Amino acid sequence: MSAVFLDFGSVTRGDMDCTALEQTISPWRYYNETDADQVAERINDAEVVVCNKFSLNQEIIASARRLKLICIAATGYNNIDLVTAAERNVPVCNVRGYATPSVVQHVFMLMLNLSCNFEEYRQLVKNGQWQASNHFCPLDYSIQELSGKVLGIIGYGELGKAVSEIAKVFGMQVLIAEHKDKSVRPGRMAFDEVFRQADFITLHCPLLKETRNLISRRELNLMKSSAYLINTARGAVVNEADLLDSLSAGQIAGAGLDVLQKEPPANDNPLLQYQQPNLIITPHVAWASKESRQRLLNQIADNIRNFYHNKPFNQIMDAVTKKADEH
């Protein structure tokens, strides 16, 4: 039995413990990255293939003669041809819930940095303005408390619920948005009304046909001019051009983004060219705490072990059925 990890460099810089993986199957081959013309050779003899963002299409899956299991080193599975895998009777599994603490703290890091003008105050110290101040405490930039503010949550799965719990500790009022244009369930608020009332909007929905460009000019125009948008979900949930227009025009107070539509982004991405301090962009690292990445590898090991012992594992059953029905 053998296993291969096609893009191991996407989850480690040499700081991960692979003991759990090594105990499930042997031998392992780890590749920091894999080009399309290398994949067929690398998975030819593998029973288990692990990948993060690398795409396994129909041709690749069909050519892997010994393939028994595909493990995605992530929660999303849009990079795998699930229909072909099902036709080949090759289960596909993912990892779930591993990054919740990491993502949640990143959400609040973005919110706190924006509401406290953290970077601007750091620069006051770096450039000597504090040292030259007539007062012990320069008050050059606004500082706002999270306590008492209204947080609107779009997407109320595990991440949305975890963010909600921390928000309450900060003393925030939490509004849970109903799906767009859907009847409002108990405990939720109409989608548009959340945008009108919230001081912060945080996104935790998957990227689907229904959620692509979910946040565009219309939604941004509903927001208060003092409100902030936080996106640690998927870049394409937000229309980047419309967001840039809203920031430039002062229609919203600011935004904190950990994801963009194309990753890595091009140097000429207009959002990267925007230099005002009311936009913070981090490079898709909300999930990437050391603890989170270790949980990811350990959960992959659990999936493999349970697969070989005929125990339940994180198989993407519903997705396989849905994709097959669409065809």
C-alpha cells in the first residue's frame, strides 16, 4: 500500500508532525507541489492520494489504476471530479471543523484592527510622532469598542456559530441572516435587514452558484456608512469591483479580507492597489494556525485509518449523489 500527498507544501513549512499519517499506511511520498504533467506518474501506483487545492479531473482519476481513496486536505471539494470518482468506486473524503478556532480568532483580529486603527497607531510609534507628542496619549485616530456593536453573520454553520459565541463575549449583539430571498425562520433576520442594521458583517458561507457575487453593489449600498465587511469565506462571494467602489466612495467604513477571487492574486488586482488604511488584506491565512494544520493532518490520518477498517469517515456522499444527478 502506498500514499502520495501532491501539494504538501500548501500545509507545512517543515513544522508539522506526520506521525499519524505514517502510522496509517506506508510508504508515503510527499511533494511540496505538483505540476499537471507530473501527476499521472506520481499517483500511478498510489492507493491513497491526498491533495489540497490540486485538481483531480476525469482523466487523472481514470488513469490511476490502483487508486482506492482520495483525501482532500481541506473542506471544499470543487477541485475533485466527484462523478468520475463515484464511477470508479473511489470514495472522496474531506476534513471538517479543523480550522474553527483559527478562523474565528482571525475574524476578530480583522475587526479589532479596523475598529481600533491599530496599524495607524503602530506607525505613530515607528515614525516618532508619539515620541514628539505634547501629550502622553495621541488621539489622532478613532478607536471604537466592539461592545454594543451589531454583528451580522452570513452563513450560520460551525464557523458562524463559533463567531457568534465569541461576539457575545465581547458584548456584541448578533444578527443571523436568513438566506437571501427566503422566508425568515425563527431566530433569524431577513437578509437585507441584517445589512441595514449591522455595524460589522462577517461572511461564513460556502462558494456555490447561489453565493457567487452574493455581496455586490446592492448589498454594500444597504450597509451603514460606519459599517465594516469581513470576509474569511471565499473571495468570489464578494464582487471585488463593487467593494472597491464602495470603499473609495466612503459608502462603507472599511473591509477586512482574507480571501480574493483569484489566489494567489495578480499584482495588478485593484484591491491590492488600494492603499487606504480602511482595507486590510491578509493572504488566506485565517485557517493556518499551527494547531489547525496539525488537526488537518491528523484528521486525514483518521479518514484513511477508518476507511481501511471499514469505519465511518468523512466521505462526501451527498455531493457525489448531487453531482451525479446533475449529469
